[in-house]
Amino acid sequence: MEKDKKPAGRASARRSTGPSKVRRTHSKGVDPAVSAVAADLAATPSHSTPKSSVMPSLASDSPKPAGAVKTPLANHRGWWVIGGTVVGLVALFLVVFAVLIYKYQSDSRIVQIVSEIVPYPAEQVNGHFASYSDYLFEVDSVKHYYLSQTTASGKPAVDFTTATGKQQLKQLQTEVLTELQQDSIVTQLSHKYKVSVSNKEVQSQVSQITKSAGGQAKLVDVLNKYYGWSISDLDKKVRFQLLEQKVSTAVQSDPALNAQAKSKAQGILNQVKAGGDFATLAKKYSQDSSASNGGDLGFFSKSQMVPAFSNAAFALQPGQVSGLVQSQYGYSIIKVIGYNSDHSQVDAAQILIKPIDFNTYLQQQVQQSKLHLYIHPHT
């Protein structure tokens, strides 16, 4: 999808606000008056001049040496020249890198460094900018991964310098832009639902990943080899993933977005209460993988299910059916079949009606948003 759009964000994280538009400036020759001021300043002695020399007696008939007096006007004009020169150089700097980014889509190291300082936008989603720096980071991560994969002969599985490789790269770049659009929507939804991720949550997750990788040294090697990431990059990725999970739960728990799913679940519950066969209704309506077995989940302990589901199941007597039980997985109707001898496990079945699919919802939000692209991948 290539609507018009523009960025800021993996804020990147998941990084994001864009700069004002940069206008191209054309250099002109130096004004003769400016040259005169410069010459005048150059002629002024650097040492202190006695007061008597700059304020001669009114009765003196001797002529005043040219350039000996530095007037306030000359001072002001000098500062204007310096200030104008600095502004001109900065403007030229911004324009040069804007051309490298928007015309040539350069990914050179110097462009990467500058784009991390100056938030040139890659696209915009509902006024939220995804930065060119975030775009380059994601593209480089994907390229790094593909280049880490080798054929039987030891050569990279993908060569991005060939015609085919360039087409693949263009496709990857387009996918990254789409991913950044969805990331922008996630960030906007996090503000709507007032969800955030703490440093403690991030470090807990990173610690688990580190342990699974076999220690920090091993983790650093893996990150660098397959993605070109540092530990800091991993922290940012983990933070955004945790944020996305929280936003997903908030969206799937939003009554306004799940009214249709709840209504469908309530209709099925009414059929069960009216004497409908639970297993038959589960096979017909349940959206859980257990549907083919009539909703039978077998025995499970409290810790094996999410709290909302476990608490409802263990509160029922054999043969009883629950009301609607809402969790991040949707609306469940639970029927308890029995318990084990010490009541530590329950044998139950369920009919699950899933809430709105988060990925589908994200795609819908992107399609309905105001998009503006500043980067158009090309080969």
C-alpha cells in the first residue's frame, strides 16, 4: 500500500517526531557593504586603544585616521554577517542531507549518524512521524538477518546487489514502511488506553532472554551476528513488544470494539441454558482449537490457565456451566466435567468466541488513517 505518508519513531521505539520542512537556499555573492565591514574590522587594532585616541578633543584639528573608530553599527553589521553565515551553513547542511535521503535514499554511515540527530521523517500517520533513522534501523536489521543466512557453499543466501536482490530489497523496504505505520498506530493506541511499560518489566524480559541465550556474552554475539543489534537495541525492541502486548489486551477487552463478539457468545449461552448440547454447540461455534473435541480441554491446574478462566472454572461444580467469562482470549462459556481426587485439577470444556483480532484491527486502523509517505522504495 503506497498512500501518502510521513514519520518520526523504534521512536523507533518500537522512536518518532519529525522536523519542519527544509527549504532549499541558494548561495549568492557577498554584498560589497559586507566586504567593506569585513575590511574595516580587519583594520581595527586588536590591542586596547587609549580613550584619548577614540574621543579626541573637540578643539583638535588633526584628521581622524580611517577605520580607527568601531561604531555600534559596525558591530551589529559584523554580528549579522556571522549569524547569517552560520544560518546559511546550517541550512545548506540540512538541504544536502535531505537530498541524500529523499532523492537517493542513502543509507551511508554518515547519513545514519545525521538522521539520528536530525529527525528527518520517513512517513506520517495521523500526525505521528516515523523517522528515517527508525526506517534505516529496521531495514538494516532485516538485511543483516538475510545476509547472515548462507547457502551450502557458504555464500550469503541473498545478494542485494543483483537485479533479483534489489527487487527483494525494495519489497523489504516497503514492508518496513508498513510495519512502521502499524507501530505508529500502536503508539497512538497506547496513549488512548493509557498503557505504558516500566524499566523493571523490560529488564525482567531481557534477563529471561539472556538466560535462554546462555549468558550475556552469547546473547551479544547472537544479536550482532543475526541483526547487528546491541543490548541497547534489544532493550528498545523488548520495550515496544511489551507495549504492543498491553495495547492488544486493551483493544481486545474494549467493550465498544467487542460488542459483536459478546452478543454472539451470549446467544450461544442462551442456547446452552435452554438445554442445548454443550459439545454440539462447541463443535459448531467455538473458535478454540478444542472445538473438534466438543470443547473438551481435559484436566488442568489453576496455574495453567489465565486467572479469569481458572477462577471461574474452579468455582463450578461438576455439571455446572458458567456465565460469560471474559479474558484476553475472548468470551468463554465453561462447563466443568469433574475434578481429580485432591481437587487440584479440573476437567472442563469450553466454547470460546474470540474478540476482535488485533492484527486485523491494526490493518484497519492504518487503512483509515491519514498517511503521508516521504520515502518511496526504488531499485
